[in-house]
Amino acid sequence: MIKNGRIRQSLAYWCLNATDWQWDIHKVCETARSLGCRSVELSPPELWPVVREYRLENAIALNGMPDPVFAKGLNNLAHHEEIIVRTKNMIDQCAEAGVPNVIAFTGYKWRDPFDPQSGEIPRAEGAANTAKGLRALGDYGTTRGVTVCLEQLNTRDDSHSMKGHPGYQGDDIDYCADIVRQAGSARVKLLFDIYHVAIMNGDVIRRLRQYRDLIGHIHTAGVPGRGELGGHQEIHYPSVMRTLVEIGYQGYVGQEFIPTRDPVEGLAEAVDLCDV
């Protein structure tokens, strides 16, 4: 399917396994190969050898925290020890397996991430705490050749646990970019999720240009609904992908939408739209 190849594309394992489709890792890898994608991302470490057997890369991994992985975050110093230990362990596994990136999260805004009545962490405090944690992880990532990517998530969509994340503190791409700058490490970057940015901030193309030097990874999905990338949703992905080429983005674009129809058809359409 891929003809131009100026955008390196990756399939997100969880979207095809942990949703209604329940594809196993072999089905995901076979589909990636058939479409010309070079990576399958966000699978657990025990499946990484299978990904390698298909001669595919793994563009990015989660941080090793238990589900929901984005609940306990670096915005709360009470969680730093656990998160940093778990993320360093994941960085070690990534370094050994040739995985270039690990995701980090601010976490929910509440003192107790599972109790909204526990009080909110002020945004400035949350930013400072997150930057502190990212600085430590960036220093460790530098020794292992692995980059830590802070992800912004939208808080507006409350229709599904994986379409939006009400209560997540890092729901503004400008806020997350400032945190990455505060961290001050070449091994700390932004995970720029086009779906989440479009919902919370909009103006996607301008922000891609604005944060070009901070972006370590890209995710896609259709808005609204986190479905396919076709003409029924509002983002014009070919224009967005041309912007990535224009700004010299060299990382991966992960197809991270939740299929609403035959995944092979939806993935084929998405891969074609992004192959500019």
C-alpha cells in the first residue's frame, strides 16, 4: 500500500487487540507488513520478539505502570518513586530491544487519582512536578539511548474510557510543551496525538510547526469518536502529513484509532491518506 514512504507509519497493537476486534499479535504484524508499515507499537514486552520475527520495529512503548496507565502521573510527587522505577525498568527493556521511545503521563489532577474529592493539584505545581520527574527520566534515557515522550490527552470526551480522559491534568498541548521545555533534556519530547490536540486545542498544523523541535512521536485518529481517518470526520490528514514532511519530522506516525468497521479496510484507508 505505501508508495511514497515519506511518513514512517506504525500500527497500534491495543486498538486491534483490546477492542471488539481482539486481533492477536500475529494478525497485527501480518497486516502491518501487508500495508507496508514498518512498526507495530504499544504491545507488551513479552510480544516484542514476535514483532521482531516479522522484521518490524516497535516505535514506542508504555511506561510499565498498571492500568489505567495514565492515572498515576508525574504531577504528583507521591507517585514519583513508583513511576520512575517502573519507567526506568521499561527504558532498560527498550534499550535492549531497540525500542526508541517510552510514553510518560502527567496523571489525573486529583491528589488521589481515583478520588475526585481528594482535592486538585494546582496546574503550576503539577507542571513543576512533571518536569522534575521527566528530567530524571531524561537523564536516565540519555544513558540508554531511549526518549521519554509526554502525552497530552483530551478531557472533553466522556463517552468511552479510551476516547477521552476527564480529570487528566495534561489536557493542553501548550501546557505539555512548556513542561517538556522545563525538563530541558534532549531525551524528553512531546507525544503529539493529533486526535487529542484537535479536540482540546485545534489549530493542529500551526501547533505542529510551533513545536516541531519538541515532537518525538505522532498518533492519529478521526475526530470526533476516535474512529477511522476517512472523509466522515473533520481532520484532513493528507494536509497534516504534508506539514510533517515540511517541518522535517523523522519519527513514526502511529495509527491509533478504534475501528468501527473491518479493521483491514480502515487501516488501508488510513495508511493511504497518510502516505503523502
